Amino acid sequence: WYPIANQVPGTTEDWIEILNTGTTTLDLGGWRLTDNPGDLAKWTFPPGTNLGAGQFLIVYASGDNAPDVNGNLHTNFKLSAGGEYLALVRPSGTVASEFGPGGSAYPPQDDDVSYGLHPSSGESVYFTSPTPGSANDPGGVLLVSDTKFSHNRGYYTSPFDVTITTDTVGATIRYTTD
């Protein structure tokens, strides 16, 4: 997947991908991206930024705030690997899309792993095979919260039952004793 089509060689900025799910061209001029729920007008798409029906647009979150030599758009903010708020905002100032639910932050990120919406379920998942500029990989997976054991490791003189849990709803825990 690397480099991204039309990416300036040698650059490695984080990117935000927008898909027009509508049936007509969308004029993004005046729409905004932000990483701050208190500043919904942080970065604005320039006039004439059009996105055809079913098309994708890559916007680099480099902090440069100016198109690069290839004409790619760059926000005036960078994305935090530790997780943060991210939203697409309509010209009216209302949020069209945000990570995560209810305005919570997207979770911590790993290098070279993409995070986005599963193409079938619409859930926020991780993609080990990023697909910038095309449909997300249906192999995206949820990140399972850390497991917790009912007993700490150590030496014990009598047997006991161990319970393993996770805060991830619907997760299945599998283990082996070998």
C-alpha cells in the first residue's frame, strides 16, 4: 500500500481518508476537519474541493496547512498516536462524522496499522493491510482490551480455578495449558 498514490516521495505523514457515500458529487469547500471538539473550525477544505460519488479523498495530517507539490491537501494539525478526537464537520458547524462514539477519542494507534470503519459492519476496527484511496479491507479486526486473571502469577501449594476476563464486549478468550 505504500507509498500512497500521488504521495510526495519520501514523506510519511498520517492521513485521513474520506469516502463520499452519496450518489452525487460533494463539494467539500467549507467543510472542516478537527482534532479538537472545542474548535470545530480548526482546518477548512479549500473552495473547489469536490469528491465524486463513491470516490475517496486522502488528506494528510501533517500540520503543514498547505497543499504539497503534488496538490495533496494537508491539515494544520497532526494526529496523535496516543489517540484523540477527530471529526469531519459540515459548513453549518455540525459534526458529520467523528471518532469515536459520542465524541470520544479514537484509541491509541500502532505504526503502519490503519484505523477506520469496517466496510460491512461500520464498526471502528484496525487494518493490518491499509487501503488508502480504495474500500477498506474486510479483514479489519477489533482490538481486544487487555485480559485480566483472577489470580496473580506465582507459586501456589493448592489448586484453584482461574477466571480470565476482558472489557471487550463479545470477545472470546481461548487458552491452552501446554
